[in-house]
Amino acid sequence: MQSLDFEKPVTDLEAKIEELRHLSDGGPMNIAGEIGKLQDKVKRQLQALYGKLTPAQKVQVARHADRPHCLDYIQGGLIEDFTPLAGDRAFAEDQAIIGGLGRFRGQPCVVIGQERGNDTESRIRHNFGMAKPEGYRKAQRLMHLADRFGLPIVTLVDTAGAFPGVEAEARGQAEAIARSVEVCLQVGVPLIVTIIGEGGSGGAIALAAGDRVLMLEHAIYSVISPEGCASILWRSASHAAEAAAALRLTAQDLLQLGIIDRIIPEPLGGAQRAPQDMIARVGDAIASALNDVSGLDKKALLAARHEKFLGMGKKGLA
Amino acid sequence: MSWLTNLVRPKIRGLVGEKKDMPDNLWEKCPGCSAMLFKRELEDNLNVCRACGHHLKLDPVKRLGSLFDGGAYRLVEVPKVPQDPLKFRDQKRYADRLKDAQNKSKRQDAIVVGEGSVGGVKTVIAVFDFGFMGGSMGMGVGEAIVTAARRAVASKSALVVLPASGGARMQEGALSLMQMPRTIIAANQVKTAGLPFIVVLTDPTTGGVTASFAMVGDIHIAERGAQIGFAGARVIESTIRETLPPGFQRAEYLRDHGMIDIVVTRHELPETLGRILRFLRKEKAPRRDQGPFLTGPVPHGAKAKG
């Protein structure tokens, strides 16, 4: 597992446990008690560390390579019978955005999300989760499909941002994102958003203008990356930690600002330490959010969604 | 106070209200051709260089005067929003940056909204002020667009927005990101009411402004040469290590790639807007002998090319 610098006390202990296990393989030594003690210590360390992560540490956790990504959720039990659908019907298929039909706890739905990939080969295939216009146009197409058949939409947001490249600009990256936000705001079916890792700016909001916005405990959601913000306002990316704090990009801050609706607690030591547990927790939260809005007809749903965003910034501010 | 404030006639106010230029302020160098331009002449020509036709940035109040029939309009008051909601501080406090910008510009935020008529069609116009923190869009700017849209719907007017912006105002964090859905909802309220929503992209329009209301207009017009895009050119060059093609992210490039309907010169804009608004609102064409509702200065400089 990728280890983060601030976790060093924990990784040291874990290495020690591994070592002891190795030793005990060879002989009749009874070291279960010793291992148990060390494991308790690991638990206490994790509680202490993860109970008070700084914003900059949360940025690291949110981007952790072993954190469950979009496809891990979809294929790891969140969605049954997932049937991926491809293409924007105009230019290309963009694997940075995964989308398709499936069942969420038995109910047919459309699921859409950014996929960052888990190894070099898949990261390249998914362009590190940075979508091009065709990705956002595929998302729009699938949202329209959901609307047409009255299927709820579940989105899983995890992207550093939209892809910044010449071709993306030439094909209208700005228009694709704007239209994607617009479609989110127009579909007359429940749209439940979960920010599972990094909610990076326009590339994230393209899939995040929904009825309920849920966010994992250590996920981040920001108008600009801390590195980008620091390089503009501090004139050096080395001030990223200060920028991370100033931007108020943590789930706890965003709940207070009224930008998200609910925080989904992560297992001890972050989603990366217990992906299956995390997937189950996300499922429960989505089910509860869907239940919240299930009584609304199309008109009421859209009116509430619009009011939700129009009202942002009017409450929760000092 | 009502949303209606005093009737503004910019030309008259200009005569009585403005201080005389200091001598070192008399000349300005054209960023296009480096010619030294006599400032008063440049202003009389809507900040278009007479030598090369380059469009320099234009003050939003002058812009409103140049677009509304007879230069007459009423300012639309925008509700106040919380200032510095995050208590953001980089090398300097955002609260101080904001106050400086407010004192310098004598306006609340990076946008001005007016209403009047364009080509005889009732219209609300919102103009960004790039001079105010790079025209960045935070809660104040978002609220102005929401207000302009509501005003347009209430008075059955068209809505025209002229962005000039570096993007979202990062000192307001995710609250500025939320102005993307907010302004798109506003634009859709105008469109749903059957009223025209026209975007006139001016130099520069980038980031979260381009990727929101600015790209969902019924018609997209751009001023010649304006830089328009999502990612900044430097970001693209540094992360992708691609060389940028000539004319990349310019108005003409976006038109050629299908994102913009029409590229105009600044002097063509009032007539073009008026003509389009009259089509969409099914108004009669103006009588030829009367000319269009052109009241702005006589055009100078080159026509749109390319």
C-alpha cells in the first residue's frame, strides 16, 4: 500500500508486526500477544492521526492510490449487473468517465463517475480521471437516457479536474462542462452525487449539481487544486499546504458552508484501509439520500434542486 | 431601495464628473501594434486602436453606454452578498484585496448591470469588469447574474451578458465554484420564459466563467481577437508540453471550432445585437432611411477578419 509521510509511525509499527509474523512462521514461539498489543497501538495511532487530519493531509488521503475508485465501487458491490455504455455519439468514447446502466439495491439506475485507474496501464486508459469534452458529452447523453426512462442517477465524483489540452479546448471543453452542469440541473429524476476522492473544480461540478451531495469524510472538493492556488496567489506551489487550509476544501468545512449535504464517515485510517466497508457505507448513504427525494414529483424535484443551488451562500456563513 | 436607481447618461456624467487626465496619463501603448495612442482619442473610439484595430479592454460603464439605444439606461441594483465568507488569506487578506478593488473601482464587485433597450428591444445587460480582480466570479458576480436574469424575466426583457474574466474567484473557494450552477440556472430561467439569452464573449473569458453561463447562450457573439477558453494557455503548455497552435483560444479559433456564432468588432456590436434581438423578439426591421438604432461613435479601425 502507498504510505503517506504523516503515517510513518503507523507504517513503522505495521512493518514490525510483519516482521514478527515472519519470525513466528519458523518456530513455535507464541507471539500472538505481542502482535495483538502492536495492533492495538496501530489502531490508537490511526485514531489519533485520522481524527485530526490537516487539510493538506486530507488532500493526500483523498488522492491515495489505493483508495477505492469509481470502478471499485461499481464492481465491488455498489451496483449489480453493471452494463457499461460507451460514446458521446459525436466524436469518441472517453474512458475517463465511466457510465452505464445497473441496479442499485435492486432498483434500475444510471451510474456515472470519473475513473482514475489503479496502475500505469489503467491510469493511461482512463487518462488519470481527467475527462475530455467527449467524456462530459457521454455523461450528458446518459443523464438524458435516465431522464427519458425515469431512472435515478448516481454519480461518483473523483477527478483532479477536466483535461487541460489543445484538443480538449478545440472540441469545446468549456461548453461540454457547462452543458453537463446544465443537464444535471434539468433532468427530472433523482440525482445523488457522492464525492469519493478529489472533487476538482469544473471537472467535478459537471457531475455534481444534484439533489443531494454526499462526501466522504476525507475527500476534498475545491474550485482549484491547492497547488494551482498556491502558484497563483503565493507565486509558488510550495505553499500548497497553506492554500489547502485557506480554500476550506474539506468535507467538514463544506458541510458547514452548506455546499454538501452529508458526510459519509470513513473506516479507521481512511477508505483505502477497508474498501469493502467503505463501499457498504456509501451504499447506505446513497439509499438514504434516494429515499429522501423519492416522494417528489418531477416539478417539485427540479424546483428543490434549483432552490438548493440558488440558495447557496445564504446560510451557514458567519 | 428599489432595484431602480438614478438614470444614468454616461456622456453627461463624463463631462461633469471626471477629473482631468494627468499628463502621464495622456498616452497609451497599443498592446497589438505598440503604437502610442492619444488616450482621449482612444476612449472616443471605444478603446479600439485606430492603427491596427486591436481591441483594448473597455470600462463596463462605457460599455453599457455604447450598447443601449441613445446611451441611456438604468442601473440595476444587485443585492449585497457576504464579503470574504472564508476569511481567506494568502500573502494578503482577501478582505483587503476586495476593499482595494471596491475603492479603486467605486463598485461593489466585478460586474455592472443595466437595463434599457437595444435596437428598440427591452434588454438587461450585465458587463464584467476585468479591472476588478480579473473579473473573477464569486458570490457577488453570481448574484448579479441571478438578479439580471430575474429582472429580465420580470420585465420580459432579453438578457445579454458580456463576460471578461479569469474564471472563478478562488478566494471564495467552493462558494465560487457554486456560481457555475447558479448562473446556469439563471440563464435557463430566461430561456424558459421564451426570452433571448445572448452571450458576448470579450477578452479574456476563461475558466469557470466560460464553463458555465457563457457557453449556454442562445447566441454566442465574440469580440475579435478575444481570448476565450477553459484551461489557461500556460497550464496547457506546462502540463501537456504541447506547443499551442497560432490563434489558439482566440475568438476566431472558437468560431472555426463551432463554439461561437459570430465574431464582431466592437463598433459592429450594438447594431449586430440589436438586429439579432429584433429577429428573436419578432420585431420589425428598422426603416432603412432611419438607419439602425446606432447611436454610438462612428466606427473606426479594421473590420473583423479571418
